[in-house]
Amino acid sequence: DFAITGEPTDLHIGVEAKGVLAMRIEVAGCAAHGSTPWLGDSAILKAFDVFRRIEALPFARASSELFDRPSINLGRIAGGDVFNKVPDTCWMDVDIRYLPNQDPGDLLAQIRSIPDLRIVRCFTRAPAIVSRSNPFVLALRDAVGRAVEGDALSIGRDGASDAIAFLEAGIPAVE
């Protein structure tokens, strides 16, 4: 009927968690010898510029009741093959935790509008959202309300939630 997934919430009830949009992005440059970098176009520097542009897109400035912003992380970057050559290829893994009110398709469209990138791999996971007025949520709030300061239903979780597996199966769930 109802599921509680264990996470470090200090006994506050997590009724929302961000979704996941993870992607590998490739950026191409132009090789040149390291002694004449002005003759090339560094794919690593271009990739860093692409990441900064992602951070400046409209979706990155969004907020919701429980979240002040999405999370955007450059988790990994690799490029080049030797130290004395301007790298002509670079890839980076970008981890975006989007807000429950955002559409990952819209985020992808915004990212694809940036020139000089190619998304080669993509993973999405839906956000977790359960109604605060669900009878099980209200019963849990009453049960833990005596043990926590403030409203027991006060938090959204910045990370993805295992609760989504239950929610997708039609079972209300919280952290």
C-alpha cells in the first residue's frame, strides 16, 4: 500500500526528489602541434565552454517550492592523446538533476541548441513526487512529527530517489 525508502533525511519526509538527465557529450576541435596552439582549436577548451553554456541555459535558473535550482555537475572530462598536441576530440559526462516540474525533453532541446556538441549517450530517470495529502503520508507525518523540529513534510531531495520504482508501479512512496 505504501513504501518508505531509507535515506538520510533526519526523519523528515521526502515527498519530492529530482529527476536525472545524464549524458555523454562529444566536442570536436582541430589538432595542431603543442608548440603552435594558435593553429588548432582545443576540443577540451571548447567542451569547457559548452559546459558553461549549459549552466547558463534557462532551465538552469528554474526553481520550485522545494528546490532553489536544478543540479548540474561536470562529472568527468577526457580529451587529447598526448601532451604536445592540441586535442581534436573531447568528451564529458554531465549529470543534471532536474526539478520535478521540468521536462527532460525540454532540457535536452535547450542543450542541443548549443553549437559544436554531440550527445552520444543519454540516461533519464523520472523525478519522485507523492502527494502531501496522501493518507499514508499524513499518517507518517503524524507519527514522526513528534520526533522532528518543524514540519516533517518539509523537504525535497536533491538526489534521485529509489521511491520512483514504487511510484512507477502505482505504490505511493517517500524517503
